[in-house]
Amino acid sequence: MSTEDLSTSDSEAAFAGAGERWAPVGAVANPEDEHWKTGAQAGSVSSGDGEMVSRLRKMEDEQEQLNSSLLALTSHFAQVQFRLKQIVHAQSDEKERMLLELEEFAFRGCPHVVGCRAQDAHMLENSSEREKRERLEAQRNKQKELIFQLKNQLDDLERFAYQEGSYDSLPQSVVMERQRVIIDELIKKLDVNLNEDIGNLTPEELRQRVDAAIAQIVNPARVKEQLVEQLKTQIRDLEMFINFIQDEVGNPLLNDGTKSQPTHAAGPNTGATGGVKRVDPEQAQRMRETGLQLIQKALAVLQIFALSQFGCAAGHVPQNMWSQGAEAQDYGPLLQKLEGAVERVRLQASRHQPSSLDEHVVSYSASLSPEGPRDELTASVRKELAIALRDLLAHGLYAPSQGMSLVLAPISCLLPFSSSPQTLHPWELFVKYYHSKNGQAFVESPARQLSQSFSLPVGGGPVTVTPKQSLLWAIHTVLKEHRRFKRSTDSEFKALVCMALNEQRLVSWLNLLCKSGTLIHSHYQPWSYMAQTGFEGALRILGRISHLKFSLPVDLAVRQLKNIKDAF
């Protein structure tokens, strides 16, 4: 045997182990020995697999915990970066506060995101009841803390996205805060307490409670509305009764006029002519007294009813409210003032009338020199003629209101009462005429605007502008030019007077207003100059300057404001 064979056999013997005899080549193995060896090898393999499985499971748990911890740490760093970016873009006065919040957040620690594992469940089963409660309480606290931190992070992210413009709607926290404010205000207004048992009530029960609280507020208002409607119905009935009595007895304001007319002797064929039935004066007086007594009784009943239902006293009704009118006032000085103003304007205007016989072209925005006779004429018209005409039109003019009604006077809790009627500016009377004639619809119609702009006929015939149409257009022009600059009623009235003189239609426009019976009867006292004379004397005085041609500035009160607006 060679040296290599000996070394090989020695190494194999050393590998096989000391004291182990190898089987001879070609010998038959013992079956029992083979079975014992196979079982030993299988046992060693199974024990090694179990240990390997337990080690793998432990490594998987550690890997899961490592991943969750790494995710939490990464999220924490991302939040720190996010807050740093907010601090960079924030205002200087807010940076200090945000830095303190960042410091507090950075040292707060990462949230624990690892859930309940199998080992924890096994340990929980083997622990006592006290330990179970403590572990469950600690787990709940961790979950609450995690939820709170996640909510704060989500709110910060939504706020930043909304500020950057990448998020269209408001952040959820802001929406909930505003909704909470609205709900709190509604709870205060409705006087309902839902904070105590709101968690125990179903949505249907909450809806029923809210409906009941709203009904407590709405139902009394509906009852009061019904009472007001009933009172209005009774008031209308009383007013109809008053009108009936006045029709039967006759209007006391017209008695003086009827007395001045000559009375004809009643002949045998007076009844055959079908004349107006004459009432005995004594019988008329008794009917008047009876009607007033009935009205006073009805008003007393309404006053008691209002006091019992609404809990407010009616107050004292002035005695002069029952009279048919106030004492006649002297309008002579006002008429003399108007006559003097007209005479001065006539003298000044006659000095510089156009020498040619061409038709006068009206220019509402004609520019006048700041000095000269034309400026004196403009000052006379605006400061003397317009003021005198305004004062005469305002004689006995008042604004009717429900508080002035005889029937509504005692019910002071429903309507404000004033013992003296409110005054009304004559320009406001022109505006009421404009609205009563549907002036805006007339002026703003497309056909009318085309006709006014291009002097085209509306109906195919010649272009004829009636005084009513020109008055509506003039009022509309003054309103359009002066209301946007918030000019006074005096300025608007002066502009209308200047426009009327330019159009040579001052008398015709005033005549249209005087013949508007509804406005005159409802806005003028019986003793006023308008009600007694129909403004005829003033119209005759104004007729002295109706033939003169004027070119007065209409926009004098707003010209500077228009120039300033055009400059900017």
C-alpha cells in the first residue's frame, strides 16, 4: 500500500469517527440497525425544523415591528419638514409661535402603531384580571393618542394644501368649527338643550325636538299675522262705513262752495227732473253725530282688543285728528314771491333772446361761462324761481301714512303714530307721478329709446312728443343723472325746472301734475293752495315766461362730480 492510500484511509477513519467500524465491502446490512439510524436522523431533522420555524416567526415579528417603527419615524420626519416649510412661508409675527409648536412636536415622540400581536394575546390570556384591565386600558390610551395625533396631522395637511391652492374646499376642521357656531346660535335662538342626551337620541327624535322648538316660535307669529289680517279687515269695513256716511251727508269741504251757488226755488216738477236728493240739515247733523259715535265705539273695541292681544297701550289720540282739516293758511306771500321771481327772470331772459327766428335747440349740458348775464339768469332761475315754485307747491303738501288714518290711530303697537303729518318735497310728488304712470317701463322700452336717440317715429307716423311723454322722460333723465351722485331733492327739482324752461313746457308739466286727482287728493290738505285753487293763479303767472327760449344747464349740480369721474 502506498503512502497516499494510507493517508486517505487515515483521513476517512478520522472522518468516520473514533471507534466506529466500517462494514466490509459486499456484506449485508442489519435491518434493525438501518431502522434505528433512520429514526435518529428523522428526529434530529424534525427538532431542527421546529427551532428554525420559531426563529423565522420571531424574525418576521421583528421585521414587522421594524417596518412599522421605520414608517412612524419617516412620518414624524415628514411632519417636521412640513412644519419647517410652513414656518418659512409664514409671517414674521407668527414664526416664533410656530417654532415653539415645532419644538413641542419634535420632542413628543413617534406614535405607537404596532397592533395587538399573538404573543401579547397569549400573555393576556395567562395574566390575571387586574393585569388584563391595565393592559386594555393602556392599549385604549395608546389608540386615543394615535387617533389624536393622526387627526392633528391631517388637519395641518389640509390647511397647508388649502393655503397653497391645491385643495379646493375648506379644511374639514374649519367647516366643522363654523357649523358648530351655527348650531350653537340656533340652539340659543330656539331655546332647546340637546347637549345632555344628544348621544342617546336617534336622528328622528332629534328632528322632532327641533321641529317642536321651531313651532314654539313660528306659531305665535302666525297667530299674530292672523290677528293683523282680521284687524285690517275690520279697518277696511270701518273705512267703507265712513265713506258711506260721507256720501250720504256730503263732503264738508265742499259745503262752502255749494253755499255760494244760487239756489233755485223748488218747483212742482223738481222731483220729475230726477235731481239730487236733498237732506234736511238737522237730519244730516244727527247722521253725522251717530256715525262718529259708532266710529268711536268701534275704535274703543279695537283698542281693547289690541291691548289684550299684543300687550301694549294705544296711547292718546289727539283731538284734532277728528276734525276735517286745519285752519286755512295764507298763501298770499308765497304767490307774491313767485310773481316777483317770474318777473325778474322774464326781464333777464328777454335781454339775450336769440335774434334769429330759427327753432331753438335744447342742450341740457350746455357749458356756460362762470360769469356773465347768462350766469345771472341761471342763478335767478335756480335760486329764486325754483325756490318760490317749490314753496308754493309745498303749501299743504304732506306724506300720507297709515299712522295718519283715523282708524289706525289707536293701534300704536302695530304702526308708529305721529300727531303731525310728515312733510313731502314737491320733487317727490313728481317722482310719485312718474311711478304711477309706469314711467320707467315707458322710457326703457326699446322702441322708445330708438325713437329718442334717432328721432324716429314709433308708430310709423310723424314724431310727436306729448307733454306727458316729455315729462316722464325729463323725470327719468333727472333721476338717472342725480341719483347716482346722491344729490338732494332740491337739486333734482331745480334741474327739472331748468329742463322745463328749456323745453318751454313748464306750465304744461305743472298742469299735468295738478290734474292728477289721485295724487292731489291724497297728498294735499283741504286748506292748501293746490286743493282750493287748482294752482290756476300760479300757472297764469308762469305763463308769462312760457314763450321765452332758455338754454339753462340741467346738470349744474353734478357737472363737477361727472368731470372728476371722467378724469379718473
